[in-house]
Amino acid sequence: MALILFVGFIALILLRVPVSMAIGAAVLLAFATSDFSDALYIVPQQILEGVNKPSLAAVPFFIMAGNLMNVVGMTDRIFNFANALVGHFKAGLAQVNVLSSMIFAGVSGAAVADCAGLGTIEIKAMKERGYKPEFAAAVTVCSAVVGPLIPPSIGLVVYAFLAQQSIERMFLAGVVPGLTVGFALMLFNRLLAVRHNFPTQEKATKSEVVSSGIDGVLALVAPGIILGSILGGIVTATEAGVLACLYSLALGACYRTLTFERLWRALTDTMLMTSVIMIIIGFSIAMGWLLAIEQVPQQLGDAIFALTESRAVFLGLMLIFVLLIGCVVEGVPAKLMLVPMLLPVIDSFGVDRVHFGIVLQLALLIGIATPPMGIGLYIMVEVGKVPFEKVTMAVLPFLVPLIVVLIFITYVPALTLWLPNLVLGPDTAIIFN
């Protein structure tokens, strides 16, 4: 049954069937070939019960906040400030690209928003300064990996829901790994700058840095307001999403960049993205129910224990498996498929669920920059007007620092758990807000 489910889903994905339809068809096929073939009414029941969770209300609000930040011109101000800070470094605009993504990550929570929003500005600027278009596209898509790690993150909200973990703890756990990924990419850019003759630019004066900071100060403090309000106990994660939307609207009014047309575009994009995510979540809940009834997680755990009892070996095998899945399945549907199946296994190996969530998040995020299904690559083809094969070849070297950081995070749990344990204390109970 599990084989029918996963093979059917991946086959439909490779045939370019939309993810929401592919997962639905795979679930129905699995139900039809199981012992519950005469009880298909269970599917809509599980779908409705799965999406009828107040905690999932945070998802559309964070999507909306990211879309609003894009349409009100926040990306331009973030880019200008990052350029004033690090534009004079070796591989200057490549470093600006990464730093901009790290700042914007504190608002959007989605790699796609980073690619589409900042990508347009960054690739245009890099082309004008003499960088190869494919290199500019590669840096942009790989720096977007930072977005869903640094809070707020839509992917971490979904994982917290599935793994019954605190959203606050997941958000804090993503901070250090997200910054580590960003600094690793900047170091890699520096190493490439030694080998290649990248263009340079003059160092910005102190007044120019201050001026760009003042111009974008309202945008730059947004991440602190969102995360600080959650950690301070002022708002829940869902209410923080509402706060982010209200702050984005106020920002648009302050900058005088919010028009009815832009607001409508942000609303429609949010509704479309939210609808797709909720459909996928609904079908995945039905899938998880069937897997649990058929005892697939227990059978998987027994198979892995028969193969190895070493935690280190298990983590290595898990990384390879998740990276391969990420190459053909997008992050959210992959997470919805894998988490219900892998949680009992990681529990049996004594792996912390928060730590596992960050490892899973980064491993699947690397998939946006890997063929054949890397959505980031296709966005770069449209935004940068670069052939797909050139973007793919330019991205391959950047996978090295990303995978090195992934391995480091996997085998050094303290890198993930230090900050949430420091701020919230050791995790002694499973709490979901």
C-alpha cells in the first residue's frame, strides 16, 4: 500500500501533474487498494478534520505578509541597505544578494517570495555590474534557501502542526542554522572571488549607510517586531501573522506605495497559495491516517533497525533519502508525506523532534535548487531570462556549502537546540500553540 502511494505520487509529479492533484490521486488510489476500499467516505472526513485546526490560520497570514512586503517596495529598501553595508566586499553584489535574503527572511518566510521578489532586483543589478546572468541566478536561488529557516517560516509552522511541537521553539531553532547557511554562502562567494575576477565597487560612506538604513528602517525592524511579539508572549503565532499583515499595510501607507491594484494582487496570490497548501494538507492528513492504520511507520522502523542500530548511520541514510525526495517533490507536500511516517522512527532513535524538523526543513529546501523539480530554478529561468541548463550548471557548486552545513547541523544538535533551550528552557513537554 505504501509503495502504491509513494510510487503513484512521484510518478504523477514527474508527469507534471500539479502537486495538489497528484497527492489527492495517490491517496485515493492507496485507499482503493487497501482494506478500506469500500469506505472512501473516510477521505473527505479526514480532509475536513485535518484542515479544521485553528493553528493553521497562521499560514495564510504569513503568506499574505510576505506578498504585501513585496508589493509595497520593501525589497528595494532592503537591497539598498545591504548594498551599502557589504557591496564593496569581494564579489560585492553576490554578498549583497545573500545578506538581502537573510534580512528579507525575517518577514516573508517563503523561498518562493524571496526568489520572485528580491530576485528581480538582484539579478538586474548583478547583470548591470558585469556578473554572468547564470551566476547571478545561481546565487539568488541558493540564498533563498535561508528564507524558510529564519523565522517566521511557513514550512516550520506546518512541521510544528504535524509533529505537535511549539511554533515558538521551532522558530528559535531555525535562527542559528539559517544564519549559518547565510554565512557559509558568503564565505563561498569570497572563495569564488579569489578565483574569478568579479567586479568591485567603491565602499559606501558612513552617511550613505546611515541614509539607506533610515530609508529602510521601518522595513528592517519588521522581523524583530514579529519574532519579539511571539517570544514576549504578547501574541500567538497566528496573531503574529495578523500583526505582520497590519504592519505591512501600515508600511505601504507610510511609503505611499500601496495601491488598490497592488493590494488586490497580494490578496489573490495569497488566496491561491493558501488554497493549494490547504488542499495538500487535507489529503496528507488522510494519507497519514491510512499509514497509521496500516502500521507503515512501525514496519519502516523495524526495517531500519534490522539494517542498523547506529544513530549516526540512521541520520546519514535519512539525509540521503530526504535529499533525493527533495529533488522531485516540493517542501510542503514532501514534509506532509514524510513526517507522519518518520516521527516514530526518529523517536525510537532518540532524535529530538525540533532538531529533526530543522534538518528536514533544510534538506528539503536544498531541493528548490536541484533538478529536475527545483521550483527555484524555474523561477530563475523566468526572472533572469537564463536557459534552464545554464542555471542548473551554475547552481551545482553552491550545493557544496549547503550540504556541508546540512551535515554539520545534523550531527551537531546543539547548533539547533541551543537558542530555544536558552530562551524557553529545556523541552519537557510537547506543546502546540
